Amino acid sequence: MKTKKNKKSGFTLVELMVVAIIVAILAAVAIPLMSGNKDRAKATEGQAGCTTIATQLRMYWAENDAPAVAGVATTLKGINTGDMNGAYFKDANYTFTHTAKDAYVVTALSTTETDSDGNAASVIMTVDGGDVEWTGTLLD
């Protein structure tokens, strides 16, 4: 019985090229999807911080029978230095302004992201009575 001495094993060039093409296609689809998730995560962190401040503003109003006029997050009772620090926003970058009888604006400016003009990326929450409107460069 003769055995074949030149038995070759492994993958052909065509097989390797097919695998490379499949990996490239998967990467081309996955990278934009992941990038979109990261952008949504940034905006969500800003929205969560703004909502926390809005809650504290309502509590301040209830306790003092007057609105907090303006300031940064840490000027509100219940928010300590470092409480609002996250991956994209720091507590010093959350500000609020009382604008009318039942209206105020809470602004979050990112410490890591910029918009197309080079300004800090933002999430802005405008509360007018019971209506809430979200704007800002991270939400566009």
C-alpha cells in the first residue's frame, strides 16, 4: 500500500480571501452601528443629569416657596460635588436658569465632546410649566 507523501493540508488562497471579505463586510456594518450607540449614550448621560437637576429645582421651589434663580448643579441642596460627574459631563458643567414664572432651562455642556464649530457639545432641557423640550447638539 502506497502512501501519498505530498499530501498538502491548509487553506487555499481563495478560501482565505472569502473569509477576509466576510470579515470586512461585518466590520463595515458593525462600526457605524456602534458609533450611533456611543452618541446616544452621551446624550442619555446629559439628559439624565438635566432631569436630576430639574427634580432638585422642583424640590427647592417646594421647600422655599420660590424658584432657584440660577447657578450650577452643586449649588442645589442634595447635589454634592462629584455627584453629577460622568464620562462626558461633570457637575460644574450643569447649569440652570429660572426664565419665567413656571419656566427654567437646564444646560449640560460636555467636557469631552465638541460640536462642528468647536464649542462644547450640549444637551438643553427647557421646562415651561409641565412641558419639557429637549435641544442641543448631542440630540440633533
